[in-house]
Amino acid sequence: MKRRARADAKAKAEGARLAPFECSFKFPAGPHSRAHRGILFHSRYDQFQPEFVEAGLLADPEMLDAVTAINKQIRLLATAINSPTVADGASVKSSAPNVPVHAMVKKHDDATYLFAVSMYHKDTEATFRVIGLGAEAVAEVIGESRTVRVDKGQFADSFKGYDVHLYKIR
């Protein structure tokens, strides 16, 4: 690892352009090894004298901070992420017809999790209808220090281009 970090620093000093590479990180999902889930970081490493440097993605401090934060969030949500997906657990309507928002529902312990992502670079407002919720609930927007009121299983939220919002609903 130290050799790779040195090679990476040397390439950067010589003006090489660093770009992400492809690497797979796996997290255990229970007692069975085949139940592992993988996260892929896609990128590639470019330099004047080609040499593959696995740690290239993590050599950039800003990228390292972002990957560290994502990995922490994945670890905290691992039990919910690895729970079965609720088929047809939610419907979503985007205020901008050309800006779809995709959603997935998981249930774990006493909470319903809704993972949502805007699939285009433009802003929109998404209205979600989540199946199986009571008359009133509150959706905590994980990592954003805010909540959204859920009324009869329905709520709306704003999405900037390619935004991801993770909701824990009780």
C-alpha cells in the first residue's frame, strides 16, 4: 500500500491526471458468505507511463472523505440494505416528466426505509406513496438533519439533479 501511495504521489507530482478506478468492496450480509453484497467504485487511473494504482481513488483527499462517508453510511444501514426489498412497496411521481425518480422500499425492525434517486441532472419534486403506512408518520431524511411529514402514506420532497435521499419512516 505504501509503494502504491508513493507511486501515486509521484505521478501526481509529474502532472498525471488521477481519475477513479474500478474496485469492489464487499460487506458481509449474514452468516452465509454467498450473501455478501458488493459496492463498485468505477473509475480508471491515467498517467503518462501507465501503471495501475489501486489506491488512486483514495489519493485525492476530497474523494477519500466522500468514500469514507459513503462507507460509514452503508455500514450503518447494512441491516436495512440487506433486508428483502418490498415488491411494489412505493410509487413515485416526478413533477418533471423527463426527470424520473427511482425508489426502493425495505422494512427492518420497526421502520420502513425508502431509498430514492433522481435519474437526471435537472431538479424535480417527487411525490411518494408508500404502501403499508399508518395515517400519519414521519420520514427522517438520513444524513440531512431534517424530517418530512407523511400523511396517509404519501409525502413529497425536492430533488436536485442526481440527488439521492434516504428515508427512515416510522
